[in-house]
Amino acid sequence: MTAGKMSALVAAMVLAGALPAQAQEPAPAPAATTLAPAPSTDWRLVAPENLLIIDTSKGRILVELAPEVAPLHVERIRLLSGLGFYDGLPWHRVIDWFMAQTGDPLGTGDGQSPYPDLPGEFTFRRGPDMDFTPVAAPMGALLGFVGSLPVQTQPAELMPLTSDGKVHGWGVYCPGVAGMARDEDPDTANSQFFLMRQAYPSLDKRYTVWGRVISGLDVVRTLKTGDEPSGIVPGEPDRMLRVRVASDLPVETRPTVRVLNAGSPVFATTLETVRLQRGADFSICDLDLPVQVVDPTIG
């Protein structure tokens, strides 16, 4: 990555007019509970090929990949993880109230993988066959979940009016959402990525969203932060020790992860409670999907 891949995100933060010192107290990280496997249909099993396991010097982070939203970027993350490319790389740029960035083999913000840059996947097309659960409808749009990923999309009523029978959608940069770093050119994402420490809606439709942290947001928020305003971490930064997609690991060592189904009656009750509490300030970023993790490597 070039230095511009750092400055593009800094510019987005400045343009948003939200500096770290002005942010509100962060919401508590969603808790991941370690429970026995649950047969209830309220819970959805995360497919091993869509479960990214990031072991860091501060603990484990689990990310659910979203190939429906960004197939090219998910393919790149799977490829580089399988090659061990990310193993040992630093979290070279971490800004409190914002995000943590990694994936640079140089550790300076200027490095990338040997593979070609990727075209931006800032939006996606949602068809009637996509598994989408709406939770709110502000001003004719729809907010909801594709898997664990918060998204905004046009309503289904517009599908018959489009040439492909689908409507526009995009990921919403809530806490834990995984995005791809890039230069000023929109088609320059490569290997560097970032995980959101807090919500940052000014990034929506400007940086490719490829997944979301479903367990370990507390770890993301404890990574060593950098100097302002660049966010470059001085001295010895925290590191990714090993990054693998679960399907690349032996079955007996894979964690089993279930996420509460956003379409379940249990979640509907939670949704209404949060909506009443937040009132006019309600946001999809106020919603956390509870997670069950069973890790056979922890005795």
C-alpha cells in the first residue's frame, strides 16, 4: 500500500468532523459466550469457509466473511490467509474511536501483497434470493442484516423495476465491521484491511466492506494505538500471530460459532427493547447479535 492508503482514511475522519476527543463514550463490546452447541433455530451456524480466525498478541478475533457483499475481497482475504501472508504482521495504524489497520508486510502503510489491486466493491446488488433481515425503514430505505453484517438497501418493491431484478445495497460501518484500505484511487485495495473500533458512517460506500467481527471486538479495542493524527503505532505494535479461515484448519481444531438469527423471535424482542430505549436516535449500530463460541482448543 502507498502512503495514500493511510491518508485517505485520515481525510475521511477529518471530513466527518469527528475527532477522537469529541467522541462519546464507547458502547461496551458485544460479549461472546462460550456455550454448548444449541440446536435451536434461533441460532445460525457460521460456515467454516466464512469464519476468519485472527489470533493476535492481545487475543483472538473472529470475523464472519460476507462473500454476498464483496466476493472479490473475500476471495483475496481467503487466499492470503491460506498462504500465511498475514502471520506476524503488525497492527501498524490504530486510531482510538475509529479503527485498527493491518495487512502491510512493511509495517509502514506502504506495503502490499504481490497480487494485483482489487476493484472497489463499495455497493452490491440485492436480489429476492439474498438472505436479508430488515430491522428499520428510514425514509423509504431499509436497514437490516445480511448474516451478521449491517447493511442499508433499497426496498424490495423496486426490484421489478430494475433490469436485473435487484436493488442497491451497501455495508454500514458499525463497530466491528471489516473494511479494505485503499489509496485515493478507488480501485487500489490489495492486502491491507481495518476493523472498526467504533461506528463511522462517513466511510459508507467509500471503502469496501467484507465482513464483521462477531467475537473479539474487545480485543480490537485494546490494540495499541498510534500517534495522532496519522495513527501510526510507535515502537513495537501489537501483531497478528496467525490468520486462517476455519475451513483451512483440521476439523478437530476449528471453533464452532453460532450467531443469533436476526430473523428470530428472540432477536425481535431485543430489537424492540433497543428501539424504545434509543427513540429517535435509534441506529442499526445499536444492535449486537449475540454469539456462541465452542473452541475445542480451550480445555
